[in-house]
Amino acid sequence: MSLKGCGTALVTPFSRDGKLDVEALRRLVQFQLREGIDFLVPCGTTGETPTLEKEEYAGVIRVVVEEAGGKIPVIAGATSNSTARACETAKEVTTLGIQGILSAAPYYNKPTQEGIFQHFKAIAESTDLPVILYNVPGRTSSNIEPATVARLSKIPNIRGIKEASGSIVQQMEVLTLVGPGFAVLSGDDAFTFPLMTLGGAGVISVASNEAPGLMTRLTHLLLQGNYEEARELNARLLPLMQANFIESNPIPVKAALAMMGMMEEVYRLPLVSMKPENRAKLEQALAAQGLLKVSRGNPSLSGA
């Protein structure tokens, strides 16, 4: 399985009655495939996973795997602050036809680095699939330090990290300490350009929900060493990357996809709709990319 380029941290569409909107999810995956995305990541933070029931969780993964049809890898989220529960989830999703697992550091518990190491070691031992670490201390209050990443990278099926520490220095340290076969992926769209110029493998992206073709092109330009063209495209995409985090993810990106006609704008509490002033800024960012021209019947990136 290649862990290079752009993977989409997929949103989970809901219908107006609050149930999983399977048809909207199918449309979203087909949109991603048509635009050339490299891999898909359902049931992560952007997918509102903490609010999904167990059957819904498995249902989302099954739909994504079915629609992907083996054309691109599917890496499913499997996170818990209980190591036993995280291992149980990893075992369950392993049976659903996915190609890898993404698991965030334990949240709320605030374990030591040794605790983090043992947590991920246990998850890796619970599945034969590749495991991608997810470091997002802004949400977990639990930073996977570079030395711990280096230790974990020696476990054969721990194959990479989604790095969202917000520190380019930490990301450089990780790149220095791990081997060439270990994929360091950006967990922040806005860090994609600097991380990949330093040797990162790609990004697990929020913005690629809306602009999969453009975000994939950005990563491919960087992998090819075409930094000048990548710099121009990055500058073009930056306002959209920023607008997606004007409120807590995935509120803006779901609002954006609703504006694009891809799905209903429905959240599960505790997430709520955007403030009107922020919605206006988001709409402006989408319009600048030509993304408001996307229609429900025929999604395509007219702005690409």
C-alpha cells in the first residue's frame, strides 16, 4: 500500500432526520475517485466518529470500501483512549476490507511517552494491517514526541504518522529520526507544502473533501519536486484551507459541501451550524476556487 500523495479525511453525511445518508456518502466517494484522490480515510475526526453508533461506524467503512472498489486504499479510523477498546475496534475494522488503520493518541488520559508507546504497540499487535499513528495534541492533550515515533517506527506494521502537532520543528525531528520507509503525512492542510518540501510523503486532508483534484495535484507537484508550480497552487488554496478551520472541524467543511450541493448540512451535537459571518467567509473562499459551480447531479471541479 502506497502512503504518498493526498488522502481525504472524509466527512460523514447525515440526512435531515439525523440518520446516516448513505447515498450522499456514495456520491462523495465517487467525486473523490473522479478527481484522482490517492486514498480515503473514513471514520476520523472529520467524520464525527465520536457520535457514530457501532453499526453506523462499520456501515460507513463498508460503503466507502464498496465504492472505492479496490481502486485506491481505504484507511479507517480506529481510536479510543482505552487501549483495549482501540484494539477491539482495530480487530473489527480489519475484517471490513480496508487496507490500513489510522489511530490517534489517547485523549484525556494524558499518558506518559511509555504509555503512548505501549498503547500503539498493542494496537499494532491486534491487526496485520498497516497502522498509521495520528498525532493531534490540540485535540488529545497527548503529544507523540519524535523519540517515541522513532521507537514505534521499528514495529513492522506501524508504517507512518499523520503529524498535526502544529510544529514544523517537531515534524523535522520526526523526519530525521525515522527510516525512509516510514511515511510522514501532514495532518494540517496548511502544513502540506512545508512538510513535503522537507521530505514528507503527503497529507490526510480536510480541504480535499471539497477540492480533491487540486489538493492531489499539490501533493503530486511536491513529490515531483516542482516547487515553483506547487508554491503557486498552495497560495491559491490557502484561503480555503484557512476557511475550513474558521470554526471547529468538520463544521465548515460540511457547510461547504452543502453549499456545493453534495449533501445536507446536518451535524450531530455537540457540533452546531456556523455563525453567519463565518459562513459568508467560507462561501467567499469556495467561490474563489469555482467550487460553488459543483452540482448535486454532476460533481466536478470546474475550478481545477
